[in-house]
Amino acid sequence: MNAQIHPLDRLRRTVKTLRSPAGCPWDRKQTVTSLKKHLQEECDEIIAAIDKNDPENLCEELGDFLYLIVMLAEISRDQQQFALEDVIDSIDEKLIRRHPHVFEKYADLDESELKTQWERIKQHEKANKSS
């Protein structure tokens, strides 16, 4: 493998190959809906690895979950809905927006104040989406 390629880009390329006409029939036929049950299974396996304090298994299960995220994003890209970059940009923007105490450095807040701030920002986001 080319060491210059970012691991996430390598994974995307692998998923694209699996979903290609010359790829895997199982991967090609998957849909957002068909992958729902696998998301739940992988979440359960991640939780089990955490409960067992098994970092090696946790790493493997997080990889399985990441594969599903990339698959869902590739399916959505194929349907011209959104791409993995949109998912990444969206969560990055949300994390920055919901953590003004970190990224704007205007106040030190205790845990209770952080929760109140988080909920206020979340409600503001929802109100803006519905308008």
C-alpha cells in the first residue's frame, strides 16, 4: 500500500472497490436500510469490548463500525445525497459550535454550566433548522 495515502482514503478506496461491479455482491447490494441491523450489532460489540476492558477487541470493533460509516457515506454519495467529507465537516462544525468555552475561550464553565450551554446551543440549532 502507498504510505502517502491517508488511512481513511485507503478505506474509502477499499469500500468503493467492494461496491464496484467487479467487487463483492454483498457490499454492492447494501442500502442504508439494510445496514441498520449491522450498526446496532457493531454498537453492541463495541460496548462489550469496553465492558471487557479489551483494547484490542475495541480497536477491531471500532474498525467494523467505521467501515459501516464509510459504507453509508458511499451509498449516500452514489445517491447524490452527501459524501463522507460532508459528514466530517458537519460534525467538526457542530463540535466547534457546541464548545464555545474551548474555541472562543470566553469563560471557564463548570460541568453543570457546560451542560446548560450545550442544551441551549442544541435548542438554538433545532430552532434554526425548522425555520
